[in-house]
Amino acid sequence: MAVARPTRPQRLGDQLIERGLIDEQDLKLALDEQKRSGLALGEALVQTGRITERRLNEILAEHYGIQAADPNQYWVDQETASQLPEEAARRFGAVILEERSDDFLVATDDPGDVMALDEIERILPKPVEFRLAGRQEIIDVINLVYGRSDELESIADEISEELEGTDEIDLTNLTVGAGRASSPAVRLLKSLMDDAIQRGISDIHIEPDQKLLRIRSRKDGILHERLVRQGNIQNALISLLKLMAGLNITERRLPQDGRFHTRIQGRSVDVRLATLPQQHGESVVLRLLDQNAVVTSLDQTGMNDEMLTRFRRLIGIPNGLILVTGPTGSGKSTTLYGALSEMNSPEVKIITVEDPVEYALSRVTQVQVHEQIGLDFARVLRTALRQDPDIVMVGEIRDSETAEIALRAAITGHRVLSTLHTNDAVSSANRLLDMGVQPFMLAAALRGVVAQRLLRRVCPQCSEPRPANDDEIAWLKRAGQADPASLLIHEGEGCPFCEHSGYSGRVGLFELVEVDDGMRDALRRSNISEFSRLAHQSPAYRPIQDMALEFIRRGTTNVMEVIRVFGEVSAEEN
């Protein structure tokens, strides 16, 4: 069966000029950019702002006489996609969308690259019908579909063969030297890291089992598992990681912590490493901190306009303590960095005390805590206050000494921001009092508390509304939703865009308590129940669960995700 190939009736630039979408000067600028960067003309036009990518794709589809396609609308599985090898897919900017009885449906970002189309047709065993898609859309699908599973298996086989018949590890190839880049362990680690950066992974868990290696990656707060059957590769991989982090490779009985810096796909990444001896070897967890990530502004945190206005007013107060609370992984650091980026200016001196320093901020003095050498939060904070700061950010208040120094700084004219691990904003005051903080100091220093959580968003590509089931109706009723049976619940069916999870990305939920005179007096008397009552009765206060309910109504998330994060809601809470 012969499938029509794209045609090229007229040069793209001439066609765009004829349509009045660009002029001669625009074309000249784009051609100059094309020569400088090596981009295709269409990409150069988008890069120079002469035309939008969506409009360009519409014109290109008509220009080449083919249809446009959205790759995210297709259920692309790895078995189908892998008939076009990953290396070829990335080189040619193409991905198989569908295998039909007589041909393949393939999306390409450049229908004018005749040599690439010829090579794709040569590789695939059946005729090809080409569709046009945006370059980034294709890259996203390639990253999601291929997932580097085959590469991991291949490298794991290679390491397994090297180690066959012996438990000893030849570290020659793992040390710094000419052979290191070709070491299978190095290439396995590089593959894991590349995959993590492409997919937006925050943590990699390497967990040896009896006859296999379990690799789990955390994305949007949820772990996704991959099994490597060659269990004897674990020592080579873990030894390499220990060498990179400067740890003792012969110590396997005690936990160790370390860190190293690396570049992955041109991005600067700090890696925190923690080992834990277990039954089948050592479990290793890697926390990836992308130093190239753009610091989120407060506008992008998910706070609504009313809460943003209140929080900006809070961080504008020249002195006092502002706390951001929530469990690990709830986005507290993101909120703090957003606040710092807004307060950062040549007129103020900002010092941060962090463990670790997650993102580099210009004009900010950022200090890394090293507790192993006695450089803990309290010691660094005490020294930082001698550096004449206007604003101090303490990564976390962990003990009474740090709490007392932070409160004294807030009372003596400094703006202090920090985090606590508490479930809601109101309980933060009680947590500090439990640490031994003097009530009068807490009352004088505390200005406000933000509590937050992160919920996974329902995937916009495969989201479908459905009626709420009986369990969801019961939960919605307990949460205070009027007429819950009429509410539609949005649920993702699973697609390549969301890695078939039904969720893509996360949204922040926030609760803000601004301390007024009545609350301050309750704190001074250590009356936490009165403080809690006044906070809940404050006209501007809104419980974090109410915001969750609003996101359910909008279809941003669903009941099951809210229950996963908050647990059940009892009748007493409403």
C-alpha cells in the first residue's frame, strides 16, 4: 500500500509573506537566526517572535499537504514506539503514533526533511503515513514512551556479565580516569539521571532485593517502580555512587550521607545521597536538586488572589517571624524561595541558612549547614545575625536553640522566614511552645503562618467527568459539599502525557493565619485553645480542606487524591 509523502509546492518563507503573516524584514531576521543557531526556518521564526508555534504548525501542515496531529491524543505504547529505535526517533524528531493493519502513523516535526523521512520508511516494516506535530510535543512523548527501559536492561546485562562468578568488584573502571566514561556502571547511572531529568523526577530509590534490583522514581510525590532482574549489579552501582559522594566504599554496615555535583543534559544538578544497610545489601536514595530550575514566583504557587495579597502584605512587614508549615514534600521551600525572590533587591541584605541549598539566588548570601563539623542551624544563624542582615531565612526550625535565636532575631528588627513540620497553621504555635519557646517571645515575634499541601492535578489530556460514587458522595457530604450527588468527579483515564497515571503536575493548597492582637494575647498566656478559636473565627481565615473541595468542584483534582493527602474527614471537622 503506497502512502502519500509530504509535498513542498513553495518555499515556506515566500508562502508566509504572501499570506501577510511576516514581511521581508521578518524573513531576513529569521534567516539570520537560522544561520546562527542551525534551527529550521519555522523554528527560527518562532524563536524571533514573528509567529506563534500553533499558527506555524497550521501553515506547515497546509504547506506540505499533510494533516496535523496532537501526539497526546494517541495511546502510544512502548512496544509500538520501539519499532522506531529511540536514537532514530530523537535524531529525526519523529514518533510512531499508531500501528495500523497496513501502515504506521508517524508524527514528525519537520516534513521537509526528505532524508529523515526516507530513513524512517527504511527502518519500519510497513508503509508510513506522516503527520505534523510540534517539536516539543514529540520530545515529550519520546521521553514518556521510551523511558530508557531497554537501555537499563542492556547495561544491566553488561554489568552482570562483568561480575559473573565473583562477588568482588573491580573498581578500576569506576575510578576517575580514561576508562570511567565507558564503564557499564557509569552508563547505567547516566541513564537513570537522564531519565530523571527528562521526566521531572525528584528522588531515585535504589533498593536491592534477593534476585533483582528495584529502582523507584518519585514524580509528583508518587513512586513509580522499575525492576532490573540482574541483582548482582547493585554493588558496582552503589560503589560508584559512594565514590562520587566521597563516602567510604568499604563501609556497608552503617548508614552514610553524602552529596555530589554533576551535569545532566547540560543542566547543573546537586545530588544528595543517603545509604541504609538492609537485608539484601544497601538501599540508596538520591535527591536531585536542579540548579537550573527557575525559582517560582509567588504568582505561580497556586495561591488565589486574595491570599496572595494577604501573604505579600505579611512579608512586607519589616520585622517578625513568618512560618511556612506542612509535611515533607509539601512545597514549603518553593513558597519560601518565591517570597525571597520578591523581597530580593539591592536595598536589603538577605542571608539564608539551608540544608541543602536547593536553588541559587543572586544577591543572596546562602549558607549550607554541615552538622558533621558542628555547623548546625543554630551556630550558622547566630553568626549570620552578626552580618547585618535585613531578612533571614532559616530552612527549618528543628530544635529549641534554633527557635529561640530565630525569635530573638524577629524581635530585634529582622524579618525572619522559616518552616516547621506541622499539619496545619494553627498547631504551629503549639509546636514552638512544646520546644520550650517562651510564650511572651512567641507572642511578640509571630506575624503569620502558612500551611500548605500539594495535590496531583488530574491530567488535562485524558480527564473525563463522571458522576460521584456512593463513597465519594459520603466523603463530600462530610466535607461540607451541598448536594454532593450532583457533583461531577474528574478522573484521568491514563495516556502517554501522564505516563498512564491519570495525573500530571501538582497544585498547591494553602491556609493562612495572620496573628492579630487577640491571638497575640492568647499566645502570651499560653492559651492554645483560645488562639485556635480566634484563628478559626478570623474573617479572612479559610481552612485548607475548603480549598481542596473547591479544586474538586473545578475538576482540578478529585476525591481520591484529596483523601490520599489529607486522609478521611470526620464530621467533627466541619
